[in-house]
Amino acid sequence: MTSRPPVRAVLQPVVLGHAGSGFFTPFLPFNPLPPSSLRSINRALRHKAAGVEVDVRLSQDGVPVLYHDHTLGSMTDGQGCVSQTSAAALQRQQYRGGWPYDWFQREKISTFETLLGQLAQRPVFPYLHLDLHEDDACSANDTTRSRLLARQLVTLLGQYQVPPERVLILTNRPATLAYFRRLHPSVPLGLEFTDEFEQGMAALATTDVQAVVLHKDDVTPERVARLHQTGHQVVVFGGRSGKAITRVVAAHPDAYEVDNVRRLLRELHHEQGVAPQVLTMTKADLK
């Protein structure tokens, strides 16, 4: 019987870009790049994030793609659901953020494999948090597609020889995490709390994971300490204003998926004197 991977001791907090560099925002900071787009991801890494969190969905023909919402009309010039659109058609969809964002971006939807191909060329593979987006108005509660997404991800992670310790698979569905555990026992898993905290704790008691993922508005020092006592790491997502980042840092989580990487790095250095885990940049990364 294969045991689950141990919880990694974290000596410094890990800083990751949330959906790359976050979502379209007008200030604090201005971000014209779509979430989980390739330029958004590369921007977070140029800003010295140790890795990125990305949103992953399954196309109609079973290809994992990087996209947050389940409908195309919310962020692109396309229509319909991702799950009802082929991967080839999805890659032709251009992101639309409206004015002024579209003056600065011409991004299109990318496949997860395209991202892996780029990251594999770096001297150190970045941390990669994969947020499995299984909600879909066109195929609600389709566990068959959730399992296919898990199998496809396992295949691609193996194909590109991604170090398991650099990955976190996260979702709010314990059944999907249990299936992923059977497919790839060495990859760490994270349960996202999307209900009340106590409901999440109840689900955690029967779910075999290493980490808990909390929204920035739900994290407190007391909750982080309680989760640490159960042997789990804590990942917090969201946050771009100085106030939000200061409050999140005060809770002392193990990893941050943040919309403002530069601000968080400054806050960690100033408030804690901590040198967070960052990537060593090459000259090519700075172009």
C-alpha cells in the first residue's frame, strides 16, 4: 500500500501568482492581463513569484485548458460552455476585458500542455497549484468528466516530468481528490473551503490531503493555527491591496496565491524579515 506524501516542512512562505497575475483590475496594481493567460503567468514569474496558481478546465474533446469561468461569453469573444467547445476552437478565442484592458492585451486561451512546455524550459520548475474547475452549467455534477480531467493531468505531469513536490492539486470536491490520490499518490492535494469554516473542517476530517485552501476573507491567525495543529498546511488565495495583504501576512499561512506579487514580497520582507521562496531569474526571464 502506497502512503500519501508527507507534509513538507515550510521554512519560508511560498509566494505564488494567483491565476498568474490576478484578474483584470484598474489599479493597485493596474493589470490588463486575463487570469491564467500565458502572459499573466509569465508576468508573475518575472516579478519573482516562486510559482503560479492556474485554473484548469476540460474541453469538449478532453483537453485540459487554462480558463477560469465555465462560459466563454464572460471573458472572451466566444459563446457557450468550455465543456461544449473543442480545444482547437478554444485556442482561437481571444480574451475580452473591455476598456481599457483590451488596449494592452491580445491573449487567447491556452492549453495546460502549452504551459507545461514553457515551464519545463526553466532551470527550476516553478511551484504549480492547479485549481480544478469542475462546475459547469452545461454538464452539472458530471463525475465522468472530473475523472477524465484528473487522468489527463496525471498523464501530462508525467510526460513533462514535473517534480511532484512542486505541484498542488486543489478543488472543493473531496471525491475528486480521493480519485486523484489513487492515480498519483505522490502529488500533494489541497481541499478548498468554499462553505463555512466548520463545514470545511468536517469535510477535512474524512479527506486525505496535505493542505487547506482558504479565501483571503476567511483566513485568521486562529484558523491557521488550528489547521496547523491538525497537520495541514494552509494556502491563502486572493489579495492585492496593502490592507488585504497585511492582514493575510499576519495570519502566517504557508503559501500565498496573491494578485499583487510585488506588494506581498515587500510586506513579507518588511513585517517579518522573512526571505520568501522565489525563483532564480535568468536574463531571458527579464525580457
